[in-house]
Amino acid sequence: MTIWIVFCSGIVSALAGLTYNFCHKHRFPVDLLLFLFAIFYTLFAALYLLVFDEAFYSRWAMSLGICAGVTTATVIRLLFIVTTRVKLNISWTVIQFSVLIPFFLSVALFREALTARTLVGVVFIFIAIPFFGLGKGKGRAGPSIPNLTSGLLLFVSAILTGVLLSIPKLYAYFEPEGGTFTLLFYAGLAMIPMTMTLHLLRTHREGVYGFRPGIVILPIYMALANLGTIALLLTALLSIDGSVVYPLRTVVNVLSIFLLSFVLFREKATVLEVVGVVIALVGLVLVSATMG
């Protein structure tokens, strides 16, 4: 059962990634979108907190939750900037490698042992990522090589994404009995003043935006998808080592993005992507076999 939770986390993470496509396609105002996202994120977290009868406060939930909220809002805002400046395949590939941060954290700090089969599977998974990235580059607009500013933003985005993914591991270690949605509730609370400030500053400079239904629907989708991603990840980390969860979640994520691109956007699979699928599946089987 736990392995399916890891799989679901990767799938929901891929669904959350569609946010950037929808926002750019419909040209929604990013700062208003983020502000509404923070509000719905907090409301849904509070609702789930009540439904699952979790505590409203714990020291670790508040401290790590605030860190998660600040990091989440910063990462999403940076990614909206990066995805308009850097070719999609480049930004996508770099961001995927952010999982190396929580992976090495699990191995080095928490002393999680890796079997030979798991290690080989992990290597296959990380080898597969560039194949998907290079395959996605065909026919896409945008600069292939980012300039200094865009490259720095992309680098910071990747580092902060790795930090964000590490927070559930820290929470699972320091407070294994803590409420999942208690953590996410404080993350939402931390995002609201940040995103509200950005929205008010943008409104002061550019005026009030005209209302469109999508500007409410998309933040709700964002909130549910992002909550689901972290909640499922945290649940998996309570039972399985992070050195297994993070690579496994990553490979499911990249395979899900590949399938979503094929089904939703009618993108044709390139030879490089097919090779990436084969390599990723080998890694998936090897890592999953250690959980049998």
C-alpha cells in the first residue's frame, strides 16, 4: 500500500506542474493567482485538519510549516518567471535534479543505507531525466542557453525546490506523530502575507485586474494539487526511507508528465523520450523491488 502512496505523490506532483502551462496559456496575473492560491491552500489545510482531527499546534509543525510556506511561495513565483525566460526542457530538467538535495540529506544526515540494487536503480532514474528533457526540447520556443540572470533564477529555484522537498523528511523525523495538515496549515498561513504584499504592490503599479472565472478555478486546483503532493510525500516518508521515496517519486513524476503531455497536449514522443522511458522503467523496477 505504501508504494502506491509514493506513486500517487509523483502523479499528483505532475498534475500540479500543469499550473504553469495553464497560467501562461491564459495569461493570468501571477501575483493575484498566488494570493488566491495561498488563501485556498490555507482553507483546505484547515478543513482537512478538522476532518482528520489533527492538533492545531505543535512546535515543529509551526516552525517547519512557516519555512515550507515561505519556500513554496518563493519557488512558485520564481518558476513563473523562469518558465517565461528559459526553454521548457532546460528549466524542467534542472528542476528535476533538485531531488538530489533531499536524497543526499536522507543518506548523509539520517544514515539511510542503500542496497546495491537500489543504488543502481537510483542511477538509472537520474540518467533518464536528461533524456526526457532533451526530448521535450524539440520544437519548443525559448532560449536553449539561459543568460546569467535567468540561469541564476533557475539555479535558485532548483535549490529551493530541493529544500522544500526536504521539509517533509525533517518533519517525519522530528515529529513522526505530528499532523500532516497541521504542518500544511502553517505553511498556508506563512504564504498569505507574502503573496498579499506582492499582489498589492503589483496592483498599485498596474491597477486592478478584470475578473475572469479561471483566476479562481486555477488557484483552487493549485491548492488541492500542492496539498496532495506534500501530504502524500509525508505519509510515504513515515514508512519508507527517503533514499527510496525521493528517487521513486521522481521517476513516477517524470513518467506522468510524459503521459500527460501525450494525452492532454497531443505531443508526439521523440526517440530520446522513448529511451528515457525505458531507462526510467528499469530504475523504477529496481528501486520498487527493494520494497517487496
